[in-house]
Amino acid sequence: MKRHAITAAAVTGLLTGAAMFSSPVVAQERFITIGTGGQTGVYYVVGQSICRLVNRLEDSDIKCNAPSTGGSVANINGIKSGALDMGVAQSDVQYQAYNGTGTFDGDAYPELRAVFRVHGEPLTLLARADSGIETLDDLEGKRVNIGNPGSGQRNTMEEVMDAKGWTEDTFSLASQLDAAEQAAALADNNIDAMVYVVGHPNGSIQEATTTVDANLIPLDGPAIEGLVEEYPYYSEVVIPGGLYKGNDEDVTTFGVAATFVTKASVDEDIIYQSVKAVFDNFDRFKRLHPAFANLKEEEMVTQGLSAPLHPGAARYYRERGWIE
Ligand code: GLU
């Protein structure tokens, strides 16, 4: 037995040595980067979770990483420029980028490809309790964080402002803080309200509501109804009561879906392996964030997607019988 052990150790040593010398030649790892969002949002967990499953694939040379980014619009621009291979983007931003509308007016990106839909994302307006804000209209004259350029919430908030006939001057302050900075700014009384298009529950709203008395504000009225009627990617949604401290009632607002996107030129096998990693381990994936708990595979591959499916994703979904 003893001799056996020594032999095994010697062999291990030899292998390690061989690997060390030959690694520049043998290593043919393919690195992929997924664009996410702020670290207290849900996109960051989407990207980290996909990478965790991709990096555990056996016999795979794909190495995945998912850094924090500015959000949806920044992710699509990163995919376009080649800085990112894939990314998470709101369904409204996906639609606008593919069709060249909204923020992407006149700049359609026909190479954009959908991979799957993830969780729902209500437009979430959170106001300090002492700000006197109880409705959307109460934002006039207040200090509002309308989001960093590049974020999905900035994009959606601009749609709301257009629908209301508002400009940045409508507010006494229109700050552009990153998603991860908003909760502290609200707690420190540097802003009266923050806007976040995000899945629930999430770390950012949790952070804000546990450090200051703050209320989720309903978004309704003719301007919002008009948006939901006009655009296919908006729908009325409810943020359930009881998810956050001091917010026990359901709150009606409107929302989009988080989607996972890439571009046509990303290798078919990379996308196939990535979706396989997620859907072969779907129960594990769903446990990685409470916002994923109600996800259903067949809805994820058919709803909220306006760009065509990437062929690597379509191949896997066909194998599973989810699409024709
Ligand atoms: N919807 C946000 C955006 O597009 C990100 C939300 C999140 O990080 O979960 O920028």
C-alpha cells in the first residue's frame, strides 16, 4: 500500500511538472465575458450564476466571468464593441437596440441575438417617507436619481419623463448615480427618491428600506397606461407586499423582463454550452436568487425576446422540445 501511495505521489508530481512546462501550449481556454449591472442588483447574480454553472461544465474549455457594469444599454454597447460576449438587458432595451428605436433611434443592431428571458423587472420607485412623495406626480420639484447613463432604469425613466412631458428641470435635482450608490444616497438624504428597474427582492431596495423609512410608490395614471398600451414590451405588474421592511401592501407599477442576449457572431458552441449549463442544472440555477424562484423554462425561451434566438440556444431548445 505504502509503495503504491509513493508511486501515486510521484506520478502526481510528474504530471504537475509536465502541466507546468506545457501549459502555454496545452491551454486553449476560451474566455467569455458577460455584462451584468450594479453589485446590489439582480443582473450581477444572473451573470455570476451563469458563469458558475458554465465553469463547472466537465470537459469544457470555456472560462466565464461576469463583471459589474453600468447596466442594459452599456451591456448592449459592450456586445457591439466586442468588450462583452453576452449580457443581460431589459426587454425594452433589447427591442429598441434590435429595431433602432428609443435610445437606439436610427441605429438598429440586426446582429443582436436573444438567448433567454430571465425574471420580471418592475419599474421601482422608492421614496423617503419624509419626502412627502406618494404618487408619481409628487416627484415634481424633488431630488430624484434618474440613473446613470447606460442603465436600463435611466432608459425607462426617460420614457416616463417623455410621456409626462417632463425634463430634468422638472426635478430640483436629477442625479445620475449608479444603481449600487442609490440606496446610500437615499439613506443619507442626498436624494428624495430613487428609480430602479429590477427584480424583487433585491439587495439595493433591501439596503435602502432597512437604513431609512422609505416607501414603494405606485406608478399609474394615464401617462403610464398610455405607455403600456403603446409598447409591446411594457406590462402592468405588481410588486408584492411584504418583501421589504415597512412595505406590506402590494404596489402596482409597470415593468419589463430581464433578458440574456448576445450577437450572431459569437460561436454557436459557446452559446449552446452556456444554455446547456443553465438548463441542465435549472433547479440549482433557480436557487441562486429568490427572483429566479418562479422561472419556467418554456416561458424563458419564448417570451420577451424581440431579437431572433441565437442558433446555439435554438439548437439546445429544440433538443429539449421547447421550440419547433
Ligand atoms: N435593469 C437594470 C439595468 O438594465 C439592472 C437591474 C439589475 O442589475 O438587476 O440597468
